[in-house]
Amino acid sequence: MKKLIITAALLWTLSANAANWYVNASASGARNGQNWNNAWANPSQIAWTSINPGDTIWIAGGSYGGFPWGKSGTATSRITMRRATGNNPECTSAAGWSSALDSQATISFGDCNGCTGIYMAPPTSDYVTIDGQIPNGIKIVLPAPTVDYNSQTTYQVTGIKATGNGEVFQYLEIAGSGLPQCAYGIMAGDNYHYGWKSGLSINHCYIHDVSTALIIGDTDSMTVEQCELASTPGNTYNHNNITYVFSGNYGVYRYNYIHDFPVMGLYFCAQYPPGPNHWKIYGNIFLNTAAGGTIGQGQAMTFDPSGATPFQYGNDFQIYNNTVAQARNGLRTDGRWPALFPVTVAGGSCYNNIFWGVNFWPGAMSHDYNFTDATSVMGETHGIASGSNPFVNLSGANLHIVSTTGARYPRNLGFGLSSEFATDRDGDPRGADGAWDIGAYEYGVGQQVVNQVPAPPTNLRILSVQ
């Protein structure tokens, strides 16, 4: 009992010592950040020396310029920036509160080369949360670069560039120009600079009209979930991938909606050891349509490590209950250039996926119980090759499965996996009617639950701070 009392007292002390700070584009007072009347008028005015681990920075609706982040939290006391809402007493009880402050906060900057909306680098980038609180609560608007990327490669604009441990980004919108210059949504992890990082979480984000939505590198233990990543325009400089991962281990990629992309929805490249290993990819939708100015064909999921010597082919990819439709390559684990790199990806398994209107090359992975409209399913014992459209409305992007049952449809014909994967993209339990369905959705669900938060993954591994 004494231990419980001491623990409670410690938690109360930490909470009592934490401070709230305020940013308001319309502020006209002392601008010391202490309340809404005296808020900092722009993130660039934040007095970072006054902010301590455990503190929260509240940002009101309005327009702001980009800014460099200035302070790290700790593993037990994070530093958080949150969009102000009327549901937070920390907002409504501070002097100067007005309901007009509860609106979207927009971070933007004019035409520039190499600019970043929020920039975090060591030693001020660990254990930070950027939280829009509601869908698209904080929006970062990216300008078009003013250079020709056919000849220049160093001036990309980026929504968030983050190189730290334990970073969390949620309920954000990052909007690019939609032009075929090079712009990145979130670039996270080490990316060759400061040493291996861990503990990244990106959730409930909407990133669109950029060349690459997510770039994640040199990172251990990460989760990307409940995001909509869409509309990557083409250019000749980068791969135009929705998500580009290199040397990333122990990753969870689940319940995301990826659509309108000209190249790859999820791409793994192993330029340096240890390469990409131990990934759980489940409950996602990869849909490439003709909307958004994209060029017809796309590659939905490519587990195709290629890069500079030494090559480190990934292993242990668990690919379950995804829906991949109208793309060029549904799954590819063989070498992209077989004449040069004939090694296939080792280990891993691929079950309960729908591959519709795509090619299906699982390589050396263990695979079965997949549904495809191709002429075969690569020798799977329980795989289904069928021309029967399994979707409620493919042209309308409603990829819930139809009610028809039988040997040529994906209902009740999936493989029952462990409890970690037993929730569909709507948040409904799998196998409630006796057997798992194939694809991202179980049959017979109600309204899609956009903001549900799944249970934490079980394969995360937290490293010490580098």
C-alpha cells in the first residue's frame, strides 16, 4: 500500500509541475505565452528556455509560419503541442479564451527551396507529440519548390522533418501543391545523420498531393495507423511512393487508406544493414484510381529491397487481411531486377488478402488464403482465383465485401490468425459469424469508424536514446 501511495504522489507532483503555454495568431498582449491574452503570436516566438518536459503548448486556430522545434521531453514526461479546442479545460479556463480559437491551425510558408513546416533535430527532438486532436486539426500547407527537380535534388520542401526518439504525430493534415516537384509529407527517423532512433508513431494523419507522403529511415519500433495517404504526383527525381521505408525494423502498418499513386504504396529499400525486418502490415486498403491526376497504373505493396552495397534483404513480413485493388503490382517480394539481384525476400507470411486487378508475386514467402482475379494464386491450397467482383462498389471506392457466400467469394474463407489481428478496418471483431473473411473488412459491419484506435502492437522494441 505504501508503494501505491508514493506512486500516486509522484504522478500528482509531475502533473502539478507541468505548465500550459499558449500560441494565438491574434494575440496582442505581452506575448509571453502565459494565457490567450498574452499568447505568443507565432511558434517562432516560443521561449523554449521556459518550457520543460511535461509541458503542453496550445495552438489556437489561425495562420502561422513554419518553425524549428526547440526542446526535448523525456520518456516519462513528453512535450506536447496540441490544437486548442473547447473540450480542453486547459484552454477554456485560461484568460482570453474564445470559441473562435477552436478552429484549424494552419502552418504555411511562401515559395522557397528546402523549407520545412516543423523541423526537429537533436538535441531538441526526443519525446515530442504534435497533436491536432481532431481530424485535420493542424494543417501544414507546402508550397511548390521553385527549382527544376530534373536537375536539382537538394531543395525539397517538407511538412515535418523529425529526427528523434519517441515522436508522435497525430490528427494532422499535410497538403502539397499537387505539382510534380519534390515535396515530402513527414520525414522521420535518422535518415543517416544522428544514429538509430526508435518509438515513432504516426496516426490519424491525412497527407496528400506530395511526391512522397512518408519517408522513414533508420528507425526501430514504429507504428503507422489510421492514416489517409493519397495523390502523389509524378516527377523524375524520386520514386513517388506513398510510404518509403529504408532500414526500418519492428514496424506496424495497419488500417491505412492509400490511394491515387503512380508508383508504389509501400516500398522497402535496404541500403544499409540491418535492412527492413519484422513488419506487420494488416487491415490496409491500397486503391489506385484515375482520380487526382495520377497516371492509371500503380504498385500497391512492394517488398523489394534494393540499394547500395551491401544489400540487406528484408525478412519476416506478416501481410494479413489487406485489400489491394486496381494497381499494377499487388505484392512483389522478388528482386526488382532479377538479372542483378536474384535473391528473394526470406521469411514472412501472406494470408487473407484481396488482390483485385493487380499482379501477385509473393516470392518465397509463406502464402495462402488469398483472393485474386488472376488466373491462379501461385499454387495456394486455399487461395481463390475468381472473376467475381467481391466489393460493394469498386468504382465508388467502397471496398466492403458483398454478402454472397460460396467458394468464389472471400466471405468466411479466411484463415484465423492471432488476436492481435482480430479486428477489421471498421474496428469490428473478425470471425464473429464463425470464420474470418478475406480482405480489410468483415461482412455485415455498420458505419465505418474512422477514428477508432486499435490495441497497441505487440512487437515493438524500444532502444536506448542515441
